[in-house]
Amino acid sequence: MKPISRRGFLAASALAGPALAVASQPSAAAVAQPGNADGAAGRFAPTVLPGADQWGADGWRALAGRKVGVLSNPTGVLLDLTHIVDSMVAADVRPLAVFGPEHGFRGTSQAGGSEGNYTDPRTGIPVYDAYNATAADLAGMYTKAGVDTVVFDIAGAGARFYTYTWTMYLAMQAAALTGASFVVLDRPCPIGGQAFGPQLDPAYATLVGLKPIVQQPGMTAGELAKLFNAVFLPADTGGKELSSLEVVTVRGLRRDQLFLDTNLPWVLPSPNMPTGDTALLYPGTCLFEGTLLSEGRGTCRPFEMIGAPDIDWKWAEALNAMNLPGVEFRENYYAPTFDKFVNQICGGVQVHLADPRTVDAIRTAVAMIITAKRLYPSVFGWTPDNYVDDLSGSDRLRTLVDAGASTADIVDSWQAELARFRQQREPFLLYR
């Protein structure tokens, strides 16, 4: 069958023409227990059980009689790879609305894009564009759709600047304003439960960081939701609190587990997050978005391949000599098919994970930035809008690098605030 394009996909929606009738629905998912690959979970033998699979196995009875809206994307799947919205419809717990984050509900858009408003061709459910929506915008969507319960199910990547975190926060804020209940179907943080990096300066608040948490908070969506509800939400809603916040925790999850320990199927959280290895490096190497170097978009290994024209083997040699924990660097050449340096040969490195459990992605990226600036002063530079400040949460990283600070000096500069954040998050941690 000829692949359907994004334009063709949306053209099938009610906003472009009559909605497609739903010819058939998938059966409700039967869910394997952790460590058991029997049943509809098929070949997967998960060591943990996400919140969605627990409620799906019960036929979504917890949502029966409620006016449900779902904030999700392609990662909101059960172990049989059925999407939760399709599973709800099959179980006669039909959502009134779906809300699509960056990249869209069905995931057809690239970075910085969304799918707009449309009717989902598969289910006939109206989809609202939640990307770049304010809390007031979202509250209006809830009211228009008539929802009294918002269900969030998105697998993130564990970095502060992943926009799903902040779409969730704004959706919570809208729920508080409208009196809607909020449910998080929790999933593992793919990069584990340790916190690293600098804390956001509120003066640099954007959709890649709205509130002062650290760059790699080491928290699941459910844990972040609990922290947000207690610490930040009341000040943004005139003192209004969520009428109800329910987190359906991941059964069997331990704080020290990485995604590779879960045996869950990897579903791309966004088009440029192809593997769990990518996620482990992303909290650091995404900083290259704020430089003139390519962060590997337009390749098969974004955020693992970093480079630019006129960079050569010396960068890999210098980085390997530093013996950074958990990583090795390979001299690498590539030609991106989109984004920076389209169809130009870039020299640089591919970052390989030698030990996923010891890698510190942010320290690694700082070392890479400092070394690139030293070796290639005519190539390295910051983007004209100083976007790296938004990503890192302040102008500190950029100004320290430009002042010639060492990797150790820069990492040491945020240790006090990191320690405070670790204390702040402690009451909201759900997994030990």
C-alpha cells in the first residue's frame, strides 16, 4: 500500500472533509504481567508494567462514566502495541477528545511542528493541537470538548527541554482552572532516576523549560506531575489546585533501571529519538542545537553524530584522551539530509555508549563543546539567538565556555543547586 503522507493523513480528517467511518476496532489489550511474555503482549517479556497496561487490562473501567480527554502521542501504547485511544474505543470507553503535543498525536510532524486540529481518521475523535497552547487555550479546549478528566500518557526522554513535560504542566494548569481531574499513566524514565545538570533560571522560561528544575531531573512524568502540583501550580492558577491528581504507577519499576532493563518495546518519542541510546545522550548533546555545529538531525543517529564541515579526526582523538565515563568517540563523517549543512560533508564524532550506567551526558557535552571551541575556533560558534541559553536554562554555560572555563569548573558551578533540587524532589519520588 502506498504510504500516506502527513498532508494525505490530515486530508482524511473531518476538518478537510467528511470523517472516515470506523470499520472495525482493535480488541481490548490483554496484558502480560512483568516477566511473562504470554498473551497479547506477544514476544515482549517486560520486567515492569506501565500504568496504561494496568488500566487497559481492566477494560479501562476506572474511566467508565467519565468524560475523558487524552493527551498522548505514538508512545501511548500497550504491550500489544495497540494505542490506548484505540483500546479505549474498543472497550466502549470512548474519549471525547484527544490533545496532540509537539510532533502531533499520531507523530507525523518534525521538530517544532504539530498536526493542527483535525478528526482522527481511525476513531472519528476530534484532535486538538496542544503544541504551543497556553493554559487558557487548553482550558478552552477542555470546555469545548466537554471533558472532566484528562489522561496523560506520553513517554518522554528525561531531559528538561523535551516539550512534552511542559505541555503536561500547562494541561495540568488548565485542568485546575476548569475543575477537571488529571490522570498520569506513568511510564519509566528511559535514562534512569539520577538527577544531573544546572537548574533553570526562571528569567529564561520557555516551552523548553518553564519551571526551575534541573536539566536531567531523573523523574518519571508521574513524579514530575506530583512535584508540579505541589510546588508550582498554585502560583499559576490563583491558588486553585487540581480537583484530583491520580498517578497510575509503573508496577515493578526501580529507581536505578534504564529503559534497556525494562524489556519494553521502544517507540520513538519524537522523530529524532530513534533509540534508547539516543535518549541517554540527549540531555547533553541536545545543547549542540544552540551551536553552529550539526547535532546530527538529518542522519540515522541524531544527537549521537555531532559535526560540521572542516572538523576532522583531531576532535575524536582529543575527546578519547579525556577518558570521559561511559563513552567512546569514533571519528565520523556524514551528510545531513535536512536541518544544518544539508548534503554537505560534516566531519566530527559519533558518541558510542561504552557503559550506559556511568555516562553523564551533560558533562560529556560540556567537554565536547569546550574541546570543539579550542580545536576549531573558526568553525565553532553559538547560534545568533543564543538558543543554548534556553536549553541550558541561563547564560552561564555560554559565558563560562567563552571565558575559557574548564569542564570541571562548569560542572562544579551548578552542584549546589543540583543538591537542592535533589532534596526538593525527594517527597515526590514514587520509585526506590
